[in-house]
Amino acid sequence: MLGSTPRFLSYQAGESILHRLDARTKLLGTAVVVADALIASIPAGMAVAYALGLLIGLGAIHLLPALWRTLRPLLVLIALFGVLIVIITPGHALFRVGFIVASRPGLDLAIQLGLQSFLIIYTSSLLTLTTPPLAIAGALDWTLGFLRHLRFPVQDVIAMVAIGLTFVPLLIEETRKVIVAQRARGADLGMNAMLDENAMAALLIPLLLANLRRGEELAESMDARLYGVGERTSLHERHFRRDDLLAATVLAVFTATDVVISFWLHP
Amino acid sequence: MIAIEDATYRYGPGDEPAVRDVSVSVAPGEMVGIVGPNGSGKSTLSRLMKGLIVPEAGRVTVDGRDTRDDALGVRRLVGLVFQNPDSQIVNSVVEDEVAFGPENLGLPASEIRRRVDQALDTVGLRGRERAESHAQSMADKQRIALAAVLAMEPRYLILDEPTAWMEPAKRTHLLERIREWQQETGGGLVVVTHRMDEARACDRLYGMLHGRVDVEGFPDRVLGDAEVRRRLALDVPEAYALAESLRAAGLPVQPGQSVDVLAEELCPS
Amino acid sequence: MPILEHTGRQGLDVGPGEIVSVLGAPGSGKTELALELAFLKVPSHGEVLLRGINPLAQRRFFQLSSRPHDVTLLVQNAEDQLFARTVYDDVAFGPRHLGVAEDEVERRVIAALEAVGLGVGVRARSPFALSGGERRRVALAGVLAMEPVVLVLDEPTANLDPQARNEFLRFLAPLRGKSAIVWLTDSAREATLADRIYLLQNGMLQPVPAREALLTDWRRLAEAGIELPAVFQLARALDERGLILPPEGTPEAMRQAIINAWCESHAG
């Protein structure tokens, strides 16, 4: 083991309110927050959307510090894009530095896009942090079930993606292991390694082999447990409970407020 | 009864056969050991018995079902726990992983619950239902993988190096629980191992070498021969070698005993 | 003066050409220590000094890494990291990466393969066509070809079958004196092959004063979660049953002592 595995945004076991909600509620809830963020006006509508986001976050409050640490670097990226948008959007000039012109419409757009993307990423992270990948798969399957009538193999595709997600932490661990091993025998796998075909091979081939082996073993172990043979049932019978009704009400109230504020009061 | 009859199998068209003209049988209630060095065909045998691969010559039947005609029927009867727990756990939550097999069988939720609880009981992981499966120690992941197979209630159970990741104390404990499972269900048990103490606990042994059955018989006979032990690359517990050297020096000890038994024989309390 | 020194974890040092073993139970943090000693991880306490200086602190701002190339680490299950088309190219990877001239690379590769008992025959073969034990030895040759001043081995015999394990140990013996070696293991028997031993417990290192004292110090080993060799387990059990045994440091001497003590007690 190489210290602690970075779990990033993969599932963390827990007993919070968000953990207990039905995966379908969380999935649809995430979709609603995304919609709220997209329609929200600045600033009032967005304030409502962020209040909703904050309220959801309170449902898994113990995860927020770790989530903040993971998302912090993203703010830098959002800020960089923001600056770019301010510069390249034409319109009434706020100020200029040499030949660079900062425009008022650009600033508005940057703020809007920045707030929208952060809220969307934050909410979907809460979904993946509190819901096992296979449960998300089940919820997606339920939501997109109608596609099956179009002969689209919904369940298989979703399960493949979900299992892939489950293995992201192991993949990261494996990558770190290979990097350490090759550095340990003299390779500086820094920027110049990108240009060195041999060093890239030293990194990629062991990684590829390890993952091929893992994929093969995984497929075999699923075959061995008769995956995909018949109709699946579930240990957790999915039913919406009072919590889910409460969550749906909260979502509906905030969304209605958001719509009213954004379209009629402060468009 | 699992019966492999004169089976030959190769992984690629030009490859050397991984197993060649091999015949192996496992009866219900029996514990059969398969020993031999790495690459001798042990894992190929377990895949054949599980119906994951079919032989190119000869045949494999489980309770009369031929793996060639009814691979799914065979897979229901035979449970296989693979060696590396890391690449057979597909669910992030322990109980979901154990439920995965019964869910695939289409069982009702109450029945899945019963099987999950029972399987976790057998491997000693009750109370860890909601834990995160990938964050457990290797030894515990191996127990999760075993529970996931037990929950399918197989008639035969194949364990590929079941205790490879475990410390000695936990090792014996898990083997005892597996033996209890066998006594309760009357199931057949196949243990693939390179550890001599595990091989000794079996009713019968097959020693594999270069894809063929090299020796076959009762553990005492197979393991009593030092030349066979060396050829099959068996990991002999130090206590066994110690007992033999003490015996050679004229001390009254029996071969193949644990340290505690040796101490009792030398200084009865 | 030690060639390599760890000032944290209550300290570890190794002199030029010396073999030092670190004995720790599974999960005691051996891999983390190995990474620290090989300058692949910055220690959380103290620092690691090579010839008295910390090379990581000497890093200039435009350098990505100032990891010294004459300290190498054989990671656990190192055979999983082989990648080249031939054994020769795989062993040559490190020196070539350093920019060593090709005739010098050849000399080093041949010497390294010889040191691990792999002859001319395997040079042009694919590393993937070899057995597990042979591949582990190719991986060892890969770190030897760097001609390290310090070689760190993280559980070098883990997951090998008994025969391959003995073979591997046989090839470690002639390395004595060429490089300083830090050997991390959970086997008390393997640890006693070193010149000096440290016990790793809860991330802290404790030197074992005399090599011979290690195995007789049952209580201490049991506390650290280390499994004793069978003959010492037996000695402890007999001791508890009242058979008087002299404190012996090697398994062979202990076995003889048990035989002698038993014969004496049954002579009358």
C-alpha cells in the first residue's frame, strides 16, 4: 500500500440523510439542481439555487470538508476560464490593460457560468459520494428504462460504466504504484518522460497489463456469479419513503421559487 | 459428483496444453486438495469444474450435467472463490457485494437478506454489512469474496488459495469455518493450495505437474514422500521439518504436528 | 560515517556495504519506510540523509526532482513492473535513462544478470515468457544495473513459492559488500541474515542490540506481531512447561539445545 488511496469522488460508506435517500431521488434531485442552476437569474435566482445546494450539503455535512478540499483546485480552473471569457467577449468596455479589453457582458457571462458550473459539479459530487455506483446504475436504469423498448441495452451499458467507476480508486492506486516502481529504478517520470518513448512504455505497459488482468478476472468473477443470465432482483427493495417525499417537496419549493424569481421578479 | 474425464485444455491455439488428459473426481461431503507449483494447471482445473471453460478433449460433468451443454446449470451448482480478492469485488458496500450473486439468481429480497446474513456469519463479518468493501484489509476482502460465493448456496465449493493473504492465526480459523459449512451442507469442497498444512487437512489429494496429475491419493501417502513434496513445490510448515529432524535425533515425536503438539509430546503436562 | 541515515522514527542508519534488516509485522508500515529511505516520499518526521546531506532539500527550483540515482528500491512484486521486449532492454532501462554510454550499459546489464544467476540465454527473451521467480530476479537485476550505493528491498521474497524463495535468497548473498542494503521483511528468519536488525512497530524503529538476541527475545517479537521460527515457538512452549533451555540465537543452535536438554532430562 502506498499510503492512503485518494478516493476522490467515489463512494464513501456512511449513514447520513443523503446516504439513506433512495438513489432515484438523489439522481432526479441532482438533475433538478442542474436545471435550477441553468435557469437561475443573477443574483436572486442563483442565491436560491445555492441555498438549495447548501441545504442538500447539510444532509451529508461530515463529507463537506473533504469535498471542499477536492473541489478547491477546480476553483482556480473556473477562475482562469472566467478571465478568458471576460477578455474574449465583445461589448461595452469596463477597463482596458494595454490591448486587453475587459467587457461588461463578458464579466456577467463569466460570473454566471462560473456559479453554474461550480454548483453542478458540487451537487453531482454529493451524489457519487453518497451513492454506490451500482445503485446509481439501478436508478439510471429505472429512469431510462423506456429506452429498453427501443432495444437499447440500457442495463448492460449502465452496469459497465458503474463498475468502471467502482474501480477508479484502484486504477489510481495502480498508477501510483507503477510510477513509484519505475522511479525507484532510476526513471524521472517528469515532463521529459512525455517525450521519451521508452519511459512512456515503462509506465504504460505495466499499467495496461495490470488492468487487462484485473478486467479479465473481474469479468470471470461476475460470470461465475451468474451475472446477466436472468432478470436481477435487489436486496434493497426500492421504495420511496417519507424522507424521499420530504426531499422532493424541498426540491419542488426551491425550484418554484427559483422559477418565479428568475422569470418574473428579477429576470 | 464433479467428474473431469481425460480433459485437455489450451488457452491459445498454438499453446502447450495447460492441462492434458486429466481425470479428477470430487464427491459430495469430500474435501479434495489440488497441489502443485505455479503454472502446473491448478487454476485451469478449477475453471473447468466451474464451467467457465470447456475442455477441447474429454469431458467435465457436475451431478450429471455436462459443462459443454449446460454451463449455466453447472455454474449454479459450483461456487468458485478466486485468488485475488481485489479483482472480484464489484460492489462498494460489503452487503451489496454478498447480495450480488443471489440478486443475479432473481431471488426475492427477503431470501437474499437471509442468505447475506448467513454468509457473513459463516465468514465472521456480521456487523460490517455497511462497510466499504474496497477499503477493507486484503484478508477481510478475501472473506467478503468467500461470503459472496457462499450466499449463492453452491453444492460444491472451490477455493483457489483461500488463505494466501492471511496471517497464520486467521488462516486456521477460516478453514475451520469452511469445514463447518461443509458439515452443515454436505457439500463437496476443492482446495487449491501450495501450503502443506492445508493439503494435510484434505481427504484426498491430486498433485499437478506440467498440466498432468503427477500423484494422487491420501495426504499421508502423497505428503510423506520428501521427493514428492519437493517436486510439487509444497510450502512445508517449519514445524513439520522440525518434527522430522527431532525424530531423526531420536526424540519421541510424530511427524506432521503443530508446535503445541510437539511440546506436549516432549514434555507432557 | 553512515552512508544513509533516517533521523525520524527514532532513527536508522546503514554503513557502506552493510546489510541492515527491518523486521515488521504485516501492516506495520514497511512500504512507507522503504519509500522514505529511497527518497520517493518525504518523511513526515525527520529527514533521510545520504552521505550526511538531504538531497531532496538541495533541489533547485527548475528541477522536477533531485532524487539521487544511486539509491534504488526493489518494490514489492517488482516483476509486475517489467515492460520491455527483451530481458536485456528491461535491465538496461535505468542506466539508459541516466544517459550512460551504450558499451557501459552492456557491461552493467551483463554483470547484473550474472549476479542474479541469469545467463546469456535469457537476454534476448521476453521477460513475460519467464517464470515468476525468474522475473523477480530480472527486476532485481534492473535495480542492480543502476550500480546503487544503497539498495532498499521491500519484502523481496513475498509471494514466491518456497523453491523460488530459496533461490532468490541465494542470489542476495553475494551482494554483500557491494552496496549497502536495507532489507524490509516480516520473516524473523530472513531478518537474521543481516548484519544488524531493527524492529519496526507502530512506525517506530528500535535497534536490536545483538543479532543473536533477537530470536531469544520472544516477548518483544510477539509484541511486534512477528511470527517466530518454529524451533523458537517450541522452545517457548517447552520453557513454559519447565524444561530449562540456554538462550541460543540461531535456529540450528536452538534445535540442538532442545535435543540436548531433552536427552539430559530423560537420562536418569
